[in-house]
Amino acid sequence: MATLIRWDELTRSADLIPAKHMLFLMDACYGGLALTRGAIPPGSMRFLKDMLQRYSRQVLTAGKADEVVSDAGGTRPGHSVFTSHLLDGLEGAATSFGGILTGHALMAYVYKSVGSDAHSHQTPHFGFVDGDGDFIFDTSALAALEKKPDSEPEPDLDVFIKAPTYSVPSVPSEESSSETLKRLMGNPSEGIALYDYVNELIRRAVEMLNVDRFPPQTPISNEEFASRLQRYEEAIKEVEVAAILLARWGKADQLYLIEKIFARISEVEKPQGGTVLWLNLNWYPIFLLMYSTGISALSGRRYEALWYSLHSPIDTSPRWFGERTPPVIVPTVQELTGIVEAFKRLPDMERKYVPRSEHIFKRLQPLLEDELFLGRSYEKLFDDFEILLALSYANVRDEDPRHHVWGPPGRFAWKERGRDNDPVYSNFVREAKAQGDEWGPLRAGLFRRSAQRFSDIADAYGQLLSRVNWW
């Protein structure tokens, strides 16, 4: 025991070293170190420069307090599992695009590598003891940021740096994502934890929606179309549950997270060229989120949440849509309208009049049933949302509804004019008009809060439906 040194003595002594950044690497377990973790997101040269200016004390240990740390078994002769992966990371395995190696990236790499090693029975522990900067092993890539003598400062280069990420369970393993969200939403003191948890779900979805998983040049086939839809649906499943629960149960000061979900998912990189079908289908995950969030909001008469499902502003290329931050409904509907018939490629959808609507109806029912237990009310809520979707799109895009009104027709459209003649649209409009200015969607901001505006659009859209012949 005489050879041991106390952790607090080590850190106090280290403070005598005039270094802004320190990274402690220990091939031993930790014994109650007070560490904090901050996920370092992808950044830029400006970001790395900022990290250099911030103070930091970072620690990476071989295992947690209750784990036995192996002294051998590594892939390198004479080295432990931990040290072997640490050396791999230092020699280049943990570097990001552009050759940048940061302390955080190294710690994330070792954490993942040791934790998943078949010969490992330990999980590294890492984080910040103090500060929020980052240890940069080689600053040569940042030389271009330095000011040149006797010259004006040059603007920082915006060179993208991909920082490796890690996955750390933030909740007990027996707790589902849905249970975690409900617990955090129900506790006013957990506001920051809720924000962080939703952000983590968004990050996972963004990673799974990476353009490499959905190449735009793949040959078109029925099988590939069905496969892409399934992969899109799986990618957003967790964040979709978050949006559903926020729309149904979220407090007023939590609803902004719905807008954040739409904003971040819409920012997923989209290819600039390729097959039109695959390019347009990139908007399908957002379309699905609009439906699930909107139906959930209607189930609880949460009309402010309904507004977010249709009107959350998203950042788009002005070359595409002419306006930098249109409501989510505009680009999503525009992009998917041109490929509606493609949904007939799905099994059992060949003879459907509105195949996209039918597919979404079928896909969402089990998910919403699990989370909200809607029962027989599901079909009416689905129809009501599709009507509001169509009329809201018309409201946004058509300044004068007397001249032209259009919105995406769904199942409600063929019900209204089909053989069974189920007037779901007429009934919806009649009930809404009866409530006048007190109608919930109006009070939440839809249709410019104007009962007259809604009436004009609904009447014009009704005339459009009367001219539709499904046979």
C-alpha cells in the first residue's frame, strides 16, 4: 500500500503543472472518481480552436469500481486489453476525418473497443474531472488558424471534423425508452435530463438516416422500395415514440422539443443527385413523424402540439423551396406528392386508391396502440388528422382559396366519394364550423385563427372532392 497515491493528491499535484489540458490514462479501475460526461458533437476547425482555449482535465480508466481489471489478454504481446486498444487508438484508429485525434475521441474509441472485446470483462470509465475543453494530440491541422505576422487575421476555416461517438446507457437497462420519457416528462426537475435524452434519440436517428444507408443510385424495384420504407421506419422508431409522448403528455414548456425533432431530422444530409424516387423518398421519415405526432395530439385534444406537427419551421435549401424556413408541411408534402403511386409497389397496395395513406394507416396503428391505447378511435383520429393536413397545406400555399385549393387526399377522400359514401369530411367540417372561433385548432393558431378562413378553404376543398371520380 505504501506505493499507492491518492487520487486527490495526484490531481492537486498535477495542478502545479502550467498546462491548460491534461489527460490521465490509467490501466486500473476507478474508485469513485467524480466525472462528468459531455458528448462532443461533430464540429469544425473553429470548434477545435475553441476546445484548445478551454481548460480541461480528462480521465480514462481501464474499468469501473466494481470490476476486476485484466493485466493481460490484449491483442498486443505483454499488454492488457485496455492498453492494447489504447495504443491502437493513439496510433490512428481513433483519429477523425482529417487526421485529428482528440482526448474525447480517444476515450470514446477505447470505451467502445474494450467494452465489445470478446476477451474483456471490464468497461472503461471516462469523463471530465474539471473544465470543458478537449485534449488535442496534434495541433498541426490547426496551424492555418493562427494569425500571420503583420497581417490581418484570416477567417477560421470551416473544415468538418467528425468526432467519434459513444453510447452510454443513461437509464436502467430494464427501463424502456417509452418509460424513460414518461418518467422524465413527469418530473419538473428533470428538464435538462429530458432535453439530453431526446437529443440522444435524435442523434441515433440521424446516424441511422445517413445517406450511405440510402444510396440515391440504387436500381428501382418493389423489393428495394419496401426495404427502404422499413429502414426509414426503424431509423426513426425511438424518436417517433418521443414525439408521440410529447404531443400527448408534454407540458407547454416541453413542446418545443417536437419542433427540435423536426428541425434536426430535416437537416439530415440529402444527396443532390440520383433517382427521383429515392431523392423524394428522403422526406418519408418526416412525413411519418407528422402523422404520428399529429394523431397523438388529436387524441388528447392537444392542439398546440398539433400545430407543431404541421407548422414546425425547418431549414431547407432556398434552391428547393424558395423560402429558407418554411413550415414542415410544405416541403414534405411537395416532395412526396410526386411519388404517391410508388406506394402501389407495396404488397396488398396495388389496387388501393390512396396507397400511401393506406400504408401509413396500417403502419402506425400498432405503434400508437402500444403507446396510447386508442382502440376504435384510431381510425377517426387518423381521418381527422389527414383532413387537417390537407386543409392546412391549402391554407399555407393558397392565398386566395376562391381561386385554387389543393391538399393531399387521404383515406377520408375516397370514403367521402366512394361506394360506401361515408361522409367523414363533411361531418368534420360541419362540426368544426359549429364551434366557430372556439374551435381548438383555430385557437392554437391554425388557419390564421380565422373561422372565416377555415370555412373558405374547407368549402373550396369540398368542391374539389365532389369532382373526384375514383373509378
